[in-house]
Amino acid sequence: MNLNHQTGITAEASSDASFILLDAVEGKEASLRQALASCPELICAVQNQFPDAQLHAAVGFSTHCFYRITQCEPPKELAPFPSFSGPFLSVKDEAYDLIMHIRSNRHDATHTLALTLFKAMSDSVKLRTQTQCFKYLDNRDFTGFVDGTENPEGEDRAAVALVGDEDSDYQGGSYLNYMKFVHDLEKWEHQELKIQEDTYGRTKYDNEEYASAEKSPHAHTKRTSLKDEQGQSLEILRQSMPFGDLHEQGLVFVSYSKTPVIFDLMLQSMIQGDEHGHADHLMQYTHASSGSAFYIPTPEFLKRLA
Ligand code: HEM
């Protein structure tokens, strides 16, 4: 699939990222439209300034502002983040309007692009929150396990992440799901290695997957390995990254998908569990109370907002 898309969606894992959540100021929609239309050109200009930085961006809208900003009917599946409640976690929609996911292999490049886009939007947006993320060891989460191993590779990344002709007006876009998990690392680090490995269904140091029969129904990889009625694997493209300071450490979870339904099913399977109530034991060691859902349009869609 060779659809023109914002490259922050499908590019390989980065070593630095910034996740920026914004609200669109009431009454400033026209100037925001102009700023969003200029984003593709601004992104190219900063990419040229840092040619070796693998600088990528994805800029998109939630259902809470899509029509107000774009004056277009929304993509077919754009909806608020789902609400789920289970033994370890309850989540609901955190209503942000816009997201900017900016990433590269140089913090100065990420920062320059974030600031350039934010300044272009100036007083038409209000900054709600920004999280700086970084590569930890060999792409490990702070729990010490490699994250992203089973992600789709090569051309499959676009096939999994990009909307196809099922929604022809929005082909080449992607549905992004965002959650910020804060870990209880003290609790996690008190667990024996075997318990940690059983929690994921993978080994820690050499990152081997357990045989299916060996996996607990509570294992994270069991709860998130879903199949459709024809037995085909349901897939998302994860672009999560660790964040941390001296106060808290965790993971910004981000996934891209051609439909948000797959993420919703995985999250439901993690939080509520299977038909016997087997919920994801990873959720005993980390916490998120909300999440947000966005649509990332093509660069052409943004340009047409002018
Ligand atoms: C697999 C970490 C949340 C979906 C994994 C793996 C790790 C991990 C270490 C195994 C290696 C791999 O990437 O394949 C985490 C952490 C999370 C988190 C630390 C939050 C604190 C989520 C959420 C979802 C999700 C919210 C989706 C709703 C998946 C999927 C896999 C996976 C689809 C691959 C399963 C497989 O096919 O084996 N995760 N994850 N994860 N995770 Fe997560």
C-alpha cells in the first residue's frame, strides 16, 4: 500500500519523541485552519534543517473538534475513547481536541519542530499537556521488557495503520489511540523474575515469546493477541515510548490503526478480561485513568484547510 500519509504514523521506532495535547480555542477556528494547512510545509522545512535526524510528525483531530475545525463530515469511525472498567483499571475519554506526535533521533530536532508547529498555531490553541519520551536501553519499557517486538514490519506497517478504500474520503489517514501509563516500579521490581515474565508471556533478558500453552490467560501478550472470526490476527502499529523524571516513570502508549475498533477490543480484553474474567495482570503494576482517540489525516487534507 503506497498511500501518501503523515510519516510519523509508520516510520521505524525513534529514540526521542514529544506527545503534545491541545485544545482548539473557541472563535479562532479560521486562524487554526490556516496554521494546520501550513503544517506539511513547516514539517518539510525543519526536516531539511535536520536531514539526518529521521524527523517525523503526525498531527490530528479528536471527534470533539473535527467538524468545528475542518467544516468536513468526520471519518466514519472517529469516536470518543471508550470507557471500560475492570478489577485493576477503569478508563474513560479524556477530551483533548488535537494531538501532535513528533519524533526523531535527536532531541533538538524534535524540540525545534514541536516549537515551530506550536508557534504557528499561536493563540488558536491552548496547550493541555506535553510529555517528552526517550528510548530506554534496547527499546525496553521501564519494566525491563522489550516493547514493540511483535509490531508489523515493512509494508505491513502501512497496511495495518492506514485507512483504505473502506472510507474513500479519508484514505491514507490513521486512527491514533493515546494513553499515558504511570508505573508502580517499586511494586514491579519486588516481583520475582518468573512472575514478571509470566505477566508478559515473554522472557525478560532474551525477549523470547512463551509457547502458547505456557501463557497464563492473564498474560499481557495473551490478552492483546486477538483474532477475527476467520482466524486472522487483529493488528495495530504501536509507537509507544517511555517517559520519566525523578517523580514518575511510565509509558506513553500510542497505536495507529486503519480502524479504532481493534484497539478498543484489545483494551477491553486487557481491562475486563476474557469470558472467565481473566484480566491483564500487567495492569496491577501501572495506572492510567483515561485515554484519547484521534484521526491523523493525510498532508493533502491539512493543506486543503487553507
Ligand atoms: C505487546 C508493553 C499497553 C497492545 C507488548 C510487549 C510489551 C508491552 C513489553 C511484548 C513485546 C511486543 O511489543 O510485542 C506494554 C506496556 C503497556 C502496554 C508496558 C502499558 C503500561 C498496551 C495496550 C495495548 C497493547 C494499552 C492495546 C490496547 C499490545 C499488543 C502486543 C503487545 C497488540 C503484541 C502482542 C503479541 O502479538 O504478542 N506490550 N504494553 N499494549 N502489547 Fe502492550
